[in-house]
Amino acid sequence: MNNTISQKPKSSMWTDLGPVLAYVLIFNLARKMIDADSPFNLLGMSVPGEDAPLYIGALVFAVAIIIAVIHSKMKTGQVSIMLKVTAIIVLGTAAITIGFKSPTVFKMKPTAINLLFGGTILGSLALGKNVFKLMFAEVYKLPEKAWRTLAFRWGIFFLFLAILNEYIWRNYSVKFWTDFKLIGMLPITLVFTMLNMPLLMKHMPELGAKPDED
């Protein structure tokens, strides 16, 4: 098999999904165990019982993202730019959320991450560059037009996720917003990824497509 196809991205699915899964599981577990009508002591601070599951989940998310970074570094010898940026934002928002007792900050974390990724990708295209290609050039070998098409699609998709996150947390319960990370965001992302597979497969060398086509 050609190395272009067999080569995999530097971060594994579990590195990306693990922190989210940990957050969702801990949130739902804490929600069942903690009395929402009584104050809860978290790291020496008294927080409302109804908000405690989110604070605990944010703390677990921060720890999980650190583990993901360490795991990626040990397994692949490097940490992807996306994982680095995500880790910085997660740690920052978790610290602000818990330190200032502000659940809203943590709810807006996915918005900030997706706006940053989408804005950076589309902004680079507007400047005649392609950040998306720089991040994935080692994974796929594509002609320039295909790289630009993929970059534009993913840039718009990240902005869509940012808008979707804003809509969900502002109009639904914290539990629904939390669970939607797995039952909504993940399937939507997987479907979008699969919709882009024909473009990738079209330019795979063994299928006969020439690198300078399109």
C-alpha cells in the first residue's frame, strides 16, 4: 500500500476524543451523586451544588487534556498544533471557570476553539497561504487546488461548530449541552469528514490521479 494512504495523523482518535469522553462521563456521574440544592466543596471553595458537576467536569477535562498531550508526545514524539492550541484554551477556560466560578466561560470554550481554527484557516487563505496544508501535508499528498478546497471547507465547518455551540449552550440545559458533545458534535464531525473522503480519494496516486491535476 502506498505510504500516502497508510500514513496516519500524529494524534490518535483517543487522544482527541478521550478528554471529551472523560468530561461527559464525570459530569453525568457527579450530577447523579451531588445534591443540587446544597453547596459543594471543590478545592476548598464552596460552589452551588447545581453547578458542581460542570466545575468538576472542567477540572477533569483539564487533567485529561494534559494526559493527552503527554501521551501524544510519548507515542509520536510530537504534539500537533491543534492539540497544543486546544490544551491551552481548555486549561485557561477551566482555570477561569473554577477560579472565578463562571460556568459561562467553560461553555464558550468550544466556541473560542472553533472560531480560532476556522478564522486562522480562512484568514490564511485570504492572505494566499494555507495553514491547513501546513498541518496535514505529512498525512496527505494533494494538488494545491484540493488543499485550498479542503481548507475552505474545514474553515467554514469550524465556524459552523462555533455557532452551533453558542446556540446549544444558550438555549438548552447544561446536561444537554454536555451530552451533545458526544451525541451531536462527534457524529456531525464524522459525517463531515466522510463527505470529504471522495476529494481525498480522487487524488490518491494509486487511483491514477496526477498530483498536478485540478
